[in-house]
Amino acid sequence: MKHISVLSRNMLRLYVIFAALSAHAQTQTRYNQPATVDWLVTPVTQKAEVIAEGKNIILYNGLVKRAFRIEPNVVCIDYKNLSNGQQLLRAVKPEARIVVNGKTYNIGGLMGQKENAYLLPEWVDKLTVGKDDFVATGHSVSDIKPFVNWKANSWAATQKGPSGKVLTFRYKAQAEAVKGLEVTVNYEIYDGIPLIVKWVSVENKQNAELKLNRVVNEVLALVEEESAVVGKPTEMKKQHGIYVETNYAFNNAMRYDISDQTTHWKIDSTYTSQVNYNFETPCLLEVYPEKAPGIDLQPNEVFKSVRTHELLMDSYDRQRRGLMIRKMYRAVAPWTTQNPIFMHLVSKNDQEVKSCIDQCAATGYEAVILSFGSHLNMEDSTAKNIGRWKELADYAHSKKILLGGYSLFSSRRISDEDDVVDPKTGKPGGAFFGHAPCFGSKWGLAYRNKIKYFFAKTGFDIWENDGPYPGDVCGSTVHPGHKGLDDSQWRQMEIQKELYRWLNERGVYINAPDWYFLDGTHKIAIGYREVNFSLSREQQRILNRQNIHDGTMEKTAAMSWGFVPLTRYQGGGPEAVLEPLSEHLTDYEQLMVQYYGAGVQACYRGPRLYDTETTRQLVSKTVAWYKQYRDILNADMIHLRRADGRDWDGFIHVDPQQKQKGFLMLYNPTKERITRTINVPLYYTGLTSAATFKEKGATAKKYTLNRNYEVALTVTIAPESYTWFTVE
């Protein structure tokens, strides 16, 4: 280089600087490009990446971009939905927060932002580290690993596990009181979906225990959804651009939003330029369980927080939002796509179990679940009981039938020593169901062990767990599974979730009427009122279709079970039941078709599936029809019209990746033959110009889509009947 002139050297330096700036600009442009396809219709080819760029690290998958400044501490500076260009972030906050021995510590984050309505990149270099904040010491990148090592024992819409990248930041304490406490904050970014999953780990490397009062694993200063000069947080809309769900939900609502225990929308008093006069805009999202963990963290013990699923939304449309949530479950909890065809048997003896297994094998059913009121007792660990049920399970397996059963946990009284203690009175009671066992009591821990023992020894395939742990706190200080009130909810929750994961990873299918999907359960009630099954069959047909419509908006059909009382249930007379089955074939078929046509498995509860050869043929024919179209019938639904008994109702399954792009189900509840022209929406089938409809597999007819991706379909439906179409 000594022979190059000073001018040439300066020109070379300028060229290098220009090239670096140009590359940086191209990189910035690339990661801010809008998504080029609708991910609900066309798979995104861009894989999840973690990109180091100077002082920044970027999470990116073509649909979502989340960027962090990593010097002088880690802080999120960019959170963008690339489908619609929406910037969610308005200000920096800590990446997490913990309360230890009653004192609060920020994990990461920077201080000093004066304007909190928006964040400019040039401000970030002027921000500083808080005096007692935990400071990042490094990071690592790895591939996503399954949270549950799922083992399928039945048909599933997908066998594919999650894919993507995990970014982990490691933090150490500055404050002397928490020196030796190590924190990691983890971010999973998934392939093909605008989703980030975040959780925090806390490890105690001190020689003494520490009281971990609270772990806030997400803090986001989000752009407000609406502005109001006067208005309380409860009166104002929350941010609709992000859907948040954690694996800490319960209360038997059969819906996540009501079951959620962790999402807190708060005000931000540091946001002094907001429109709200009293600074009460709900624009600060914090995620943590209100009554947990409250644990004494022992030396070398590692605590793992709830897992926060953040799904970025690009629309207010309920159908589209529901589709996005259902795609999230398919991505992060693929076990929920399992959907075995099962019978709910009420048995008095072993021979009735064998007869039901034989009937399932003869009709195409895949499983028998011994319902409540049957002669099964999973809590009996005697050799005689275990041997009896192993023999029956072996018999079922010889017929290629799964065998499962019912067990009740929470809504029962055990004893003063084992029941939940009401912290207000110091006496048993005060639980969600009044009196209920504490999962941390001797009885509760023994119950867990008995369930594991039963499944390990008998080879049973399905567990119907009624009354799972519903979040009861317990004031006992002598139960071995928790220390006292503070840690009672967290410790009981961990016992329940560990049991579900243990079963799931051994191929056991789990029905549970509470929201434990993200920890391994497969199915929940679709949402119904049990006493309605004492109403007439005519009423039940309409009510069931309303339940299907409402219960599959935010969860998939495979995640939902319905109910068909073959015998008397919750009262009612002959008009409410299907027995004798051979005398009610029309109603039996209608109820099967509307459930199977929705991809929903119902609990056909009774002693048998058929009573005559004609009945057997009807059941076999309907199950064969469902199996023929099983893939598309388990695809997500677009809801067309809710049942009201006055006119047609129906829905269409859609999947642009299948040969059959759609499956249309239509019902006529009236007593007259009707002819209707229905605008069938086909956007989510992926079809853009033409579609071929086949009614009941008959002659094909081709239609041209209009500018709204719809087809005007004229259809005639017989009285109190149904019809269906495949769409290609």
C-alpha cells in the first residue's frame, strides 16, 4: 500500500465506508420490506433468522421483525408487523422484571426516554442503564425444540413439530443483594407465522434461598389502540394488533380469554404526552400470574416462567383473527390436531366394555372412553384392578381400538387434612368448587402417582380428566407439595401440568375441561350447557350447531368435543334421547353428520353404538363418509351463518394446501324445502379465478369467482336436512 498515493488511499477509505453504509441500508431495507404473501393462504418461504447487525440483534421471519439494542444493555427498540407495516412499540421498557425478597429489579432495558408516544432510533444511544438493573452478559442462538415431546397414538392433521430459532440473552445482577442470581430471557421465532414466544429462567447460584415473589416475563410499551381525553382503562380498547396467550390459564370457562390469568393492561404515567388527561390509557402490557409464583428459590434451583405467545394481528375481522389463533395452535401445539373417533361408554361390567369395543371395530370407530358413572376406578392400584384393565386394554388393542377412561379430581371433597384450606377462615373450603382437594396435599400427590401408575401398567390410551386443577390457592402450611399460601397456586399448577406432559409424551390422549392445551392436553368441551341435553332432539340439533359455530371461532374443531346423549342425561324424557337407536335413525344421522361435518368429535354417551343391523349400517356409512373427507373436514372453518332455526345455516372448511380446497356444509332446519343463492367465500381456499363444486360427490360444476373471491351458489335443501359440497 506504500506505493498508493494519499488521494488514492482516501478514495479507498471512502469506498469502503460507502460500501458498508450501502450494505447496512440494504439490510435495513430488507428487514423492513412488507410481507409479499398472505401467510394464511400461501406458505411463507422465508425461514426464521436471528441477525447480528452492529449494536443490534434482529428477530425476523418475513412476517414479524423484533429488534434489540444490545449495548450498553439489551432493550427492544423495534416490534413490527410486516403484513401491514404496523409498528407496535412506542417506548423502551425492561425486557423482564423480577421481585426478589420484596424488592423489584429490571432485567435489561434502558432509561432516559423523555417522549414516550414514539421512539426514534437516534434517541437510543443516549439512553442509560439503571443502577440496580440486571445487565446482559451475552447471547446465544439455537433451533426451536419442542416444549412437549409429543407422541401421537391416533390420527392427526399434522405430525410436524415446530421449527424456527431461539434467541437467549443472559443477565447478571449489579445489586449486591441478588449477586449470584442469573437470569436468561428467551425468544422463540417460528417459521411461517407472525409469532414470538417468550419466557424467562431464573437460577439461584447463591448459597441461601431467595423469595421469588413475582416474575414479569414481558413488559411492552405498546401504541395505544384508541385515544380518549377522559376514560378509564376498563372503558378503553386494548391493543388489537397483538394477541397474547400463556400456558397459565384455568377456570373452566372453555375459552382462553376468560381463563387467562396473566395478561395485564396497565397505564403508563411516564407517557406524559398521551391524550388522556389523567394518564389512564391502557397502553402498557405486562405478563405475569397475579397469584404466583411466591416461591422460596433454593440454591441451584432453576425457575421457569410462563410461556408468553405473542401473535401479531393484521385485521379486526373476527374470522381472520380466529384463523390466525387456530394456526398458532397448529404450530406450537401440534398434538391438538389429533382427533380420534370415540364412543363414551357407560358400563356396569367388563363384558359391556368388550361388546362396545367390538361395536367400535365393526363401525370404524377408533376409541372407547369409559364415561363417568362407569365401573372404572383409576385410583385403585391393586394388582387385581390393574390386571383387569390391562386385559381389557390388550383386548381393545387386538381390535385396533384405543381404550380410555374418566377420572375426577377437583370437584369433590376428600378430607379436612387434604382439602384446600381457605386463607380467609383457615378451614377447608373456599375453593372454585366449594370443597376440593389440594394438589399439594398427601392425597393430591398420591392421586398424581396413581394416575401415572395406572397408565404405565395398563397401557390405557386416553385420559378424560374431569375437574382438573382450577387455580385454587391453599392456606395450608403442612401440605408436602407447597409451603404455604404464597406458593400454593404455582406449585399445584406445576403438578397438574407435569402430569399432562408426562402422559402426552407417552402417547396418552387427554380430554380435560380447562385450558391446558399448551402443556399437553388435546381436547376441551366445545362450550355447552349440560342440562340442554335433556331438551328435545329437535332443539338439540339447533343448539348443537350454535355451539359448533361459537365454539370453533378461536379453537379448532379437533380441540373441541360435543355431546350426544344416547340414553337419558340430566333429566328429560323419551323425546331427548336416541335410544332405542333403531327408532330414531333420522335424528341419529343428523346429529352425527353435523358433528363429523364440522370435524368435531362428540361424546356419544350410552351403552352401545347400534342395536340392529340397519343402525350399524347407518353408523358405519356416516363414519366412512367422515374418514373419506377427514383431511379437509379437520381443516379450519369459515363460519357462514349461525343456526337460528329460521333459515339455512352452515360453514366451509378451507385449506389451500389440499387437493380439495374446501368442504361446504349447509343445513335446512325448517319444515319446508328451500332454495337459496349463497355467496360462498373462497379467499382462504387459495382459489382465485374458478372453483369446481361437487354436491355429495356427484356431478361437478364449475363457477367463476367474483372480485371478492366469492361464488354465488344456488342450492336446494330438503326439509330438516342437509347437503354438502367439495370444492376444488
